[in-house]
Amino acid sequence: MKATVNPVDQHVVTLTIEVPAAEVDKGIKQAVKRIAGQVNIPGFRKGHAPRRILEMNFGKEAIMEEAFEVLASQNYTAALRENDIVPVSDPEIEREQFEEGKDLIFKATVTKRPEVKLGDYKGLETEKQDATVTDEQIEEQLNNIREQQAKMVVAEEGATIQKDDFAVIDFAGSIDGKPFDGGEGKSYPLQIGSGSF
């Protein structure tokens, strides 16, 4: 197997992989064996049907497709290892030549793991920030938690509404004494002092 690496851009490369004809023939035999082991053909034990019978039942194209899968997978992996390429995407495969008795030539375009070059990070200095927490900050956070965890309860009869209380109101709005669309609501929760109404 011979592999040539051609960079497409900073991260993408195309591997042109050539597999000798002798290896192609071995790959075809391997494909025949694999298909024979997966199918049941009357008159033959599983895995023992000859190639001619498989071609009659499934076509030569099926065997050649299986052979290409076997050869491309094996040689693509070997080419990556040989050229120290770590892929981060599945390859785009393009066949250039694939015939029985001839060399297999195909291209695999893949995104490779980028090389990271570290800058000078030793000896850097920074100012230590003051991590003192004041009593006011603690109280503020406690109040926030209280508000987040608070549950609404119905006020006792005769209670006075105060700022931040919720009042459930019915309302009807009008312009020059005439109601308008969206100006009416029932059981609307209004927080007193929120300025949202």
C-alpha cells in the first residue's frame, strides 16, 4: 500500500491510496468468504458456497462492493497510522480505479486533529483579588434565597397590603370611558411596588 498526503487546507487532507493488484485479489477472496458466511444457499453448507454461485445469486457487483469495503477500510486505517494522522471526521471516499486484476486507487478526504502550539505560559504573574465577603453581601444573598424559596399564603382577614405583597385583582381598563381589547383581566397576581402594572 502506498499513500500520498495532499493538504486541502489547514485542517483537511486528501490521502491518495494505492493498493497493489495482489492485495485486491486477496480482498475479493475475503469478501467472497464474508458473504458466503452470511447467507444460506441450498445445496451448500453455510460459508462454503463458491464465488460463481454467489455471483449467480447476488451479482458480481455485490462481491466487488464488499471487497471495496474491506480493502478501503484496512488500507485507509493503515495510511492514517503510517502518516501520523488522527481524524476528527469520517472520510469522504472517492474511487479512482477498482477492477479485478488491477491496482486499487482511491482518495480519502478527512479533517485531521489540529496541531496546537502552546505559547509562553510559564512565569506569568497576576494580582490576587481580594476575596473578603462582607456581612452586607451575606445578608443580601440570604434575602435572595428567602425570596426565591418563599411560598405564597393567603393573608389573614383584615391584613394591610404592604410593599412586595401580592394582590390578586380583577381589573377593567377603558379609554374615554370605552373598554379596549386586552384591557380586562381576572385573578391577576400583582406585586405591590413592582411598577409592572
